[in-house]
Amino acid sequence: MSTLGVVGGGAVGLGVAWRAAEAGWSVTLFDPAIGSGASWVAGGMLAPLSEGWPGEERVLEFGAASLARWPEFAARLEQLSGVAVFVADETLTVALDAADAADLRTIAAWVGGHGHDLQVLDRAGVRALEPALARTVRAGLLATAEPAVDNRRLLDGLRKACVAAGVQVRAEAVADLDRLDADQVVLAAGAASAGLRPDLPVRPVKGEILRLRHRPGATPAPRRVIRARVHGRAVYLVPRDDGIVVGATQYEAGFDTTVTVGGVRDLIADAEAILPGIAEYELAEAIAGSRPGTPDNLPLIGRLTDRIVVATGHGRNGMLTTPLTVDAVLGELAGSPLPDARSADPRRFTTPTASVSSSLGGIR
Ligand SMILES: Cc1cc2nc3c(=O)[nH]c(=O)nc-3n(C[C@H](O)[C@H](O)[C@H](O)COP(=O)(O)OP(=O)(O)OC[C@H]3O[C@@H](n4cnc5c(N)ncnc54)[C@H](O)[C@@H]3O)c2cc1C
């Protein structure tokens, strides 16, 4: 049996380890603190359509291809682990002013032109769906095909699936990929990946996020993911069984995961502008993590050497893009790269024709 070493036990590494073990590899996963990285911190939105914007075709198509894989991925995970991961079925982006309402129509038209359905709603339409939202909300964009997952249940399910599939776990940090005793190696160390392969253009992008717990008598949490822009800042609310996740700030701050007063203040103020009732919730947790960012907002998935495959750089979309990443890595290990993952080929940064933009847009 061929041996595989997986470096990093976030959603990506755990997903790869599980499915590779099922495919017949003898898998060892290395991580000194499994599930403690960005995957533990995340909001759990799966929203490539609502995040669409003219000019970002490759990001849209990559995200949509992974979204299409989520139902089967989640069903297999639940079958094996007993863990159900979905917490919402739909995503509603709302506008507070005329400029944001115009942006929603732009997104609907552009994403619609790529074959994905989004519905523009007026004020009454939004209120009919989510009556607890602020009266200042004037328009909405409904994505009926965009669910959300509980990221921590996902990690729990993936760990159980790994155990069930026979993955060996070693609570160790890997310092040198060349010294790993395995036929093949998958590098999935998130924002820390460039520490092991300095040629990879991955950098940490800090994000702060809050967990609010519902208290008796408080306004019920929205049933859908709610996304908005307040004072030019992005904010989102993702339902959980016991409340709401409010995210997220975004800074270029190196590997700093300190939660700042200013970050918490802005998140609470912006969330309250959308859902006034959150003031009655318990502030249960404030946490920060490092998104693994790349220059063009697409991940790095593919073969680096005869022995090393990389799966990192998932930025603000790593929950969304885990199922496609897992399929792409399995395809690479089997010698048949997946056409859907071509735009994530890490060689795009090392060829003369590589075209990159420097923005890190979106609201995760
Ligand atoms: C605030 C915030 C909100 C987000 N919201 C969303 C969202 O709503 N939707 C979405 O799709 N995505 C979201 N993301 C992005 C998503 O969380 C990440 O893209 C995703 O978790 C990356 O997964 P990963 O497995 O690559 O990395 P991680 O989860 O960071 O895991 C990397 C693992 O590698 C391990 N490691 C590091 N170095 C070594 C080493 N030398 N040896 C062994 N192991 C090592 C670490 O211990 C860690 O467990 C969000 C991120 C943040 C920070």
C-alpha cells in the first residue's frame, strides 16, 4: 500500500486525509494542534454567487464548482461520522442605501449571465423573509442555493471520518517536507504553508469574528445567512444552533491573532445596524484567525514535485472550497488532475503568462 503524509489538520488536510484513506492510501496526518487554525475560526458561509463581481469569473466558477459538490460531500461525511454540518439553506445580502442596492442588481445580472440564479428583492420582499432585520434595509439579493455550515461541526465530523477510515494522527509540527517518511506528501498547512515552501505566495490575512449566544426572550436569529455593507465595511451574520456568528474584519497584520477592541466594536455596531435585536444576545466569544491569502484570491492546488502536492491558499473561501480541493488532490495523487481545479494550478505564479490582481475583496 502506498503511504501518504498530510501536513496540516484543518478542514483541507482532514478532508484530504479522510478521502485518501478511503481511496486506499496508508495515511499519516501531522499537526501539533489539529483543527485550531482558520477552520476553527471561520463563519461557514458557502456563498460564491452572492460574492460574485464582474471580472472575477475564475473565482466564481471555482467556488460554484465546489458548492455543487457540497451536498454529496456533507452526506458522505454524515453517513460516516454521524455529524450533520448544514446550519442554513439560503443567503440573503441586504442593502442599506441606493449605491448598495445598485450593486446588488449588478451582481444579480452578472452572476445570472453565468447561469446562476439570484433574486433581487425590494424592501417588502426582504421583510417577508426576515422580519427581524432593520427597517432601514431597502433591498435584498436572495441566493436560494447558498447554504452555510457550522465549521466546528465540520471539523468534528472530519476527525471522526479520518479515524473511521484508518488515518494515523501524529501531533507533531513538520519542519522539513523532505524528511517525511512517505511516498507522497500533501502540504495543507494553511497560512503557515510558506514556512515549509517559501516559493508559495501564501500570506496570513487576519480576521476577527464573534460568536453571539441567544438568550431567552431575545430576537430569534435569522434563518438565513445575512450579508451587508455598513459604512463601507462588510459584515455578515451566520446562524448557529445556539445563536449567530458575526464576521469578520480583514487586515494585513502578519501572524497576529490578537482580538482588538476596535475590531469587536465595529463588528457589533455593523451587525446591530442590520439586526437591532443582537444587543440582547450574550457575547460568547471573540476570536481571530489567519486566512491563507494568495495574490489572486484563488487557492494553490496541484503538484509541486514528483512527491509533493500542495493544497493551500484558500483565503476567505476555504470552507466553501474544501470539497473541490479534496477531489482535486485525490485526482492529482491518482495521476489524473481535475479540470475543474485548473485555475488553482500553483504553476500560474511561476510561468511568464501568469496574470494576477492584488485585491482581496469580498466580505469574509
Ligand atoms: C474570520 C474568518 C472567517 C472566515 N469565514 C469563512 C466563511 O464564512 N466561509 C469560508 O468558506 N471560509 C471562511 N474563512 C476561510 C477559511 O477558514 C480558511 O480558508 C480555511 O479554514 C483554510 O483551511 P486550511 O485547512 O487550509 O487551514 P487551517 O484551518 O488554518 O489549518 C492549517 C493547519 O495546519 C497546521 N500546521 C501549521 N503548520 C504546521 C506544520 N509545520 N506542521 C504540521 N501542521 C501545521 C495548523 O496547526 C492548522 O491546524 C474564514 C476565515 C477567517 C479567519
